[in-house]
Amino acid sequence: MAKANNLHILSVLKNRNYMLYIGGKTISQLGTWMQRTAVVWLVYSITHSSALLGVTVFVETFPSFLLSIVGGVAADRWNRYKIIQITQIASMIQSVILALMVFLGHPIIWLILALSVLLGIINAFDIPARQTLLNDVVTDKNDLPSAISFSAATASIAQLLGPALSGIVLNAFGASVCFISNAATFIAVIISLHFMDLPTYVPKKSDKKVLGDFAEGFKYIIANPNIGMIILRMALISLLVLPFSTLLPVFAKVIFKGDASTYGYINSVIGIGAVICTVFLTTRRPDADMKKLLFVSTLLLGAGLIVFSQLNSFPVAIPFILLAGIGTVSQFNISNIIVQSEAAPEFRGRSISIFLMAAFGMMPIGSLLIGMVSEHTGAPATVLAAGIFAFIIALAFAWISVKKLKKATTEDMVESI
């Protein structure tokens, strides 16, 4: 079985369109992590407020939640290739404005937040289009799970390198260089899109309005509980657990007595965990039970956060940050694999859109909540609570799955009688 999975990986790597897709995407994500790290550190350095850290994450990601309905329908209805071209140019302009503002020596918090809102709007269209373009790029649908896993692996490498590089650049040159570097990376995506040899786009006719299309997708998910339960689970994890990352600048600067490099290294350790997770997923057995893997990884996430929250030494905390990184990335990657693999082609864009609503819609609300709570309880106690919630969610959904399995088994026995 493992040999068959490796053959799928080799097949994917021989796909010219896919390698262009991955090359441009990886470079772009490297720049995105540099900018994201720089923005959060810049806001915390100016305000010293954990509540404003929550606001910063909220204003970037919540617009993606509000507009993800439109973004998912757009990915199903219109030319994804053109959508991505437009979003890359818009993202480049956003990064250049950020760079100019900081370079001129006038970093204004409200303007940083406004530009973050703009980026969130852009991502609402970019992410569903980019996710579903993968289905156009990979010609053999048997290769799709391996393609998704390998794509996640390259994203994890970007998550590993981007924050560390950003921390070094922040200390040596300042945030403006991080922002202009990110702007330059979007050129790689535009070039890779230009050289792809994709099928001729055939416009899809639909008499339904956008909300009608979305409602149809939502009904499809309700009718398919295997997808619906994964999305509900992702929503709870994104609301109550994953926003712990909002408080990492507090741990870097206050708990560990560090600087921008320390913050970058914390994110990079999480990135190492992401690489470990995605390499495992890429080389896993094709018949592996993804739901069991999701359960175990959630327990790892909870354990990592509980111990990490109680430590005040960065070197001692590294193994537990690594554990949290493995658990964090697995939540999105494994859930994404399940949704993309089980969704019908005509509903895939909308299924991904609703899944992204769960992931990127709840997280900004959770970030806002965790920032406000930490102002009163402190960062360690808040992260400890996030770890406990991870255990509760993992055990609750495991219990529901066992109960459903017993019910299905009983019904089968009754029918056989």
C-alpha cells in the first residue's frame, strides 16, 4: 500500500502544471509568513497589548469568513485562473502600501488594521480559487490525495522558514523589508500561472443566485454528515484552541524575555512540527483512517499546549511547541484531505468554502476572545484553557463517532434479520 502511495507522489511530481503551481505557491507562502510575523510583532511592539493582537488577527481573517460564501461560489462559477491573477496583483499592492508606510517612519495602527481588512477580503476569493484550481492542475484524480498532502508539506516548509527569516530581517532591517519581500513573491505566482498549460475554460451557466448556490452547497453538507461533522469539529477547534497562536508574541517578549527573533523561532518550531506532520501525511498508507489520525493529533495538540503554557524557558519549551505545531497543522490538513476527497466535484468549491468558513471564520472570533481574556487572566492561563478544550473536543467527537458506528451496526443487524 505504501509503495502504491509513493507511486502517486512520483506521478504528481512529474506533472508540469502541478510543479509550477507548487513552486509559485511555496514562494508566495514564504513571503506571506514573513509579512504575517512582521505585522503581529509590529502591532505588539507599538501597543504592548495582547487584546490588540487579537484585534489584528480578527480584522485580517474575519472578512474572509464574511465573504467566503461569495468566494466559494466564484470558484465554482468563474475562471479560477483569472481570479488568482487578480488576487495576486491586489495582494502585491497591499504589501507595497504597508512597506511604504513603515519605511517612511509613520506606522499607524488604524491603517495597519485597515490594510489587514483589505487582505482578508482578497483572501476570501484567493483561497477557494487556489484550492479548487488544484483539481484542474492534477489530471489523474487518483493522485489528488498525494497532491493535497505534498502541497501541505510545502506550505509547512514555508511556515518553518518564513517566520525565522522574518525575525532575522525584522531585527536587522525592519518591518518594511519584510513587507516589500512579500510583495515580490507574488510575481512568482503570476509567472507560474502564465506558464501553466490548463484546459480551455468553459463558462458554467447557472440560473441560481449566489446565495442560492451556497444554500445548495450547505444542504449537500448537511445531507453528508461525514463532511458536516468534520466541518463542525474544525469550527470548534478554530474558535477555542487554535487562536493560542495570537499570544505567542507575549510568550516571546514577556515570558521568555526575548525579541523579534525569539518570536520568529517559536513560529519556526511550529513550522518544524508542520513539516513532520505533512511528511507523515504525504507518505501515509492510502487506506489510513484519517479520522483516527485527527483524533490522535488533537490529543497531541492539547498536551503540547498544556505543558507549554506552564513553562518560562524557551529552550525547555521547544519540544512542547513542536508537539503543538504537529497538532495545529494536522487539524487543517487532515480535515482538508477528508473534505476534498469525499465532496462531489460539482460541490467541491462550495464544500471547501464552507470548510474555510469554519477554519478562518471562527479563528478571528476566537483570537478576539483569547486576546481579551488574556488581558485579565494572563497568557499562560489562557493557553492552558485552550489545551484543555482540545482534549474535550477530541473526546466528544470520538464518542459521537463510536455512537454512530454502534447505531449503524445495530440497524444493519436488524435489516439482516
